[in-house]
Amino acid sequence: MREWALTKLKREWTERIRTVLLDLAREKGLLLDEVGLVAQRPPSSQFGDVAFPLFGFAKVFRTAPQKIAEEVVARLLPEGAVRKIEGAGGYVNLFLDREAFALSVLSDIAHAGPGYGAGTLHQDKRIMVEFSCPNTNKPLHLGHMRNNILGESVSRILASQGADVLKVNLINDRGIHICKSMLAYKKFGEGKTPEEVGKKPDHFVGDFYVKFNEWAKEDSTAEEQARRMLRAWEDGDAEVRALWEKMNRWAIEGIEQTYRRTGISFDKIYYESDTYLLGRDLVLKGLEDGVFYQEEDGSVWVDLSEIGLDKKVLLRSDGTSLYLTQDLGTAVARYQDWAFDLLIYVVASEQNYHFRVLFYVLEKLGFSWAKNLYHLSYGMVNLPEGKMKSREGTVVDADDLLDRLVEMAREEIREKGRVDEVEDIDRTAEAIALGALHYFLLQVSPNKDMIFNPKESLSLTGNTGPYLQYMGARICSMERKADPSLVVPVEEVPTAELVDDASWELIVLLSQFPEVVESAAREYNPSLVIGFLYELGKTFSSFYHDNPIITHPNKDTARARLALARGIRQVLENGFRLVNIPFLERM
């Protein structure tokens, strides 16, 4: 794979400085085992463009960092894109040849195109990513949207770093909550279908889950009836199974419509109903081997004192399974299907305890790959008015939210008189709504709770998806209007016109994109990509405001700035793809 300009420069100069430090130590009769060098960007251009702090070597050399820096610099000569080297304040500072480095960066982007930013951090590693995992008793809501976009984006980022990624979904299609919707439908549904009442099928099923909880407040036997239905389901009762298959089909059909609308996809889908028996068998085998123990009522438990917890039930006294039981079976089935190097569970922080127990139990059962399981825990999504509750019907439905965002975007396009410019107002409004939602949900680190404000998310100014989409569309508009003579092969771009501070700031940002993507892959954190895109968009907006591009009277300046803008457009596109935000050429 091509080595990007900044990465290559840092690697080469890290090695040069490391060699000098080893030589110095040898000459002084000192032992220098590890040479940990970190390349940094100085706080100001007066200290150069790349800096290597040497404070960590003061103890070994028994010399002030500044003195070490001076000795190192005395043995180095400028080379390639480095025009000057200085030792200052304990740092070795590199000053770059702006013209040469700009050409390297723009060449990287032009030649790699959609591949710019890709890396090898996870080369040939098999990574399975589980996300979404809806229940078939209700439609997707805003919380699912954060889960979905996190899983999709992390998967794309990992794939960009050479991983073989398998995106998997677990449909939670059995359990007491499913029986509650089924029971309410049986009692109140009158045999009607979603088509008959004109409802999206997952919404239709979800209405009966809410209906059950209303009914349960009035009828104290409702919960026990639902438990009896679950036992009948596990016993294979034909009537219960037929109703279960019908209602699951409705729910899954509706959920898949939402996936398609939001650009979410999976390589393999697992169903809890297929894996819970394997989980139960694993628990019984663990009981037989003395890994677990049984209470007097027949329930099976695991002692968690080894990890500082109490105990956890794995099978109820009536033999029915729990979430943990089926997750054991699903994990084993997955490894048998596709021997992964890493399995990432994208699940809300409310389940932190669950995954501590799951991973521990799998290890106790003797599965060596259990150490390769990781819980990507993310915070809750709330609304300005508070927390959402499914059973009370107060959640923000994903489809309703998207419809609302689309209508708000459509209205914004009309108010700004952009209907003719965008050509297809419905498609554009849908893309803006999706960009607003995904950007907003990814802009904070996964582990943090967040409050989603629909109106704020659609703003065309500030830290939002539509703002960045507009930046991309603005560059595309400029490219359409540019005189063809201004477009030259990247090798012919007069980068001498890009050595001013404003242009240089953009060149440096573009050079950092591969490192940002690599960091996002290392930390499983798409917010790093989002933050970079905002910084790039904001910096370009300021540049665009203060500097004429295709209208500049000097043709060389116009050519160079247009090439720079084209590079920015490509990086925006590449970044958008990683975070599942539609790129718009017209807006």
C-alpha cells in the first residue's frame, strides 16, 4: 500500500533521529535500550512543522534536553521535503519545504482518490462487528440509530485499515417481551394485518407492546399469561409458533426498510431463536463439569466472586433461557462460523455488567478466543425533554424522526430558494436529513451520553452534517464553473502558489487525514473523523471567504487553489463515506 506523505516523512525522520541517538549513546558509553520517539505538531509554525521531544532521554544521557537536541541536530542534514532542522527547548524541529510537501500531499490524494486515508493497522485481521440487535416487538428508535451508525462507521473505518470485516446482527426474536406483543395482538388485534390498517409493519407490532403494558396495569394476570405463552413457545406449541412467525415477519420486514433507508447493512444475521438452545446446552455442560452450580429450585448459577461480582442465574428454575444464555450460544456459533481475531459488540453502556459476565463465563467454559471479545460501550441518547421509554410509548421512533428531519430539510431548501439548484428536492432532503442525524450521533465519543436536538442538527452553520455537506457542494459548484484551462495534472500544479500560511494550514490538515483514520480505527471512535471533517470544512470556509480561487487574476494561483479545493473535496468525500454521510454535489 502507498505510504502517505506525512506518514512517510515521520517514519524516515524518526529513524534518522533514532540512529543519531544510538550513536551518541554508544560514543558516550551509555546503554540506550529503547528509543521512544513521538512526532508532534508544534503549537506555532515558528517552531517548525514537525517536532520530536527529547525530554525522555535526559536521564540516560545525564544531560539537559536542549543540549541533547543540539547534539542531534549537529549530525543531521536537511533532505527531501525538510528544508531546515533546529534544536530548541529540548525539541528537534523540522521545517518543511512547503512547495515540495504540498505537491506530495496533493499527489497522494489525486492518485489514490477514494483510497486516500487507507492504512494497514489491521491488515489481514478478521474482525466481526455486532450491532443493531433489535427486538421484534417494536420498531427501531433513536437509541438504535446511534447503535446502527456507530457499528456501520466503525466497520467501515476498520475495513479502511486492512481488516476483513464481517458485520453481523442478532435479531432478538424470542423472550418474554416478544410474547407480550403477541398476547396483546391475540387479545386486541382482531386478526388484522399491517396492510389492512395502513401501518408500517414494525410500527404495527410495536403498538401491541405498548398496548400490553396498558392492559397489564388493569389486569394483574397479564404478566403470568405472557410467561405461560413463553413456556408454550419453548415447548413448540403450534398455534403460538405460528403467531410468533407471523408477527416476527412483520417486525423484521419493517426494520429492514429502515436499514435500507439509512444505509445500514449486514453480512450475516443471527436469530436468538436459533442459538438459545446451544446456549442452554453450554450451561448444562458447564454444570456437569462443575463450572456452574444448581440451586434447590433447579435454577443454574455462576459464581462471579473471582471478578468481584456476586452471582448470576444462567437458567431459570423452569429451564427457560435468559439473554446471557443465548449470548453464550451465539458467541460460540459465530466463532464456529467464522474464526475471528476480534469480535466487537456495539451495545449501550447499560449492558456493561452483562458483557463482563458473558466474557468471564466464556473463559470459564474454556474458550481461548474469549480474550478476543470487546464491548464497545456507548452512552445513551436522550431528548431535551428527558429519557425515552419503549413500554410507555414515549420513544422517538426512527422513521418518524427521519420523516420530520426530511420535512425540515425540504422546507429549508424552499425557504432559501434552492429548489431548482438541487434538481431533486426529495432525494436531497433525504440526504441532508441522514447527514444531519449521523453526524450528530457520531460527533461525541461513543462512551458519552448525549442529547439529540433535531433542529440544531439541521443547521447550515456550525458543527453539523449539513454544514459540511454544503462545503462539499460549494466546491463541486466551483469545479463546474471553473474554466477548463485551470484544471491541470497534479504533477503540473504550481504549488509555489500554496506556500502562504492560509494555504499551508489546509495542506497540513489534508496530510493528517490518514493518521486521523488510523487513530479512529485504533480507538473504535468515529468522532475523531467527524472532528477532523469539521476542522477541515471550517478552515476551508475561512479560506474561501478570504481568498479568490477560480476568479483569481493570476492563472497559476487559480490553478493551484483549485487543485487544493479538489483535494479537499476528495478528502471530504472519503471522510463522509467512513461515517455514512451522503456527499452532495448540489445543495
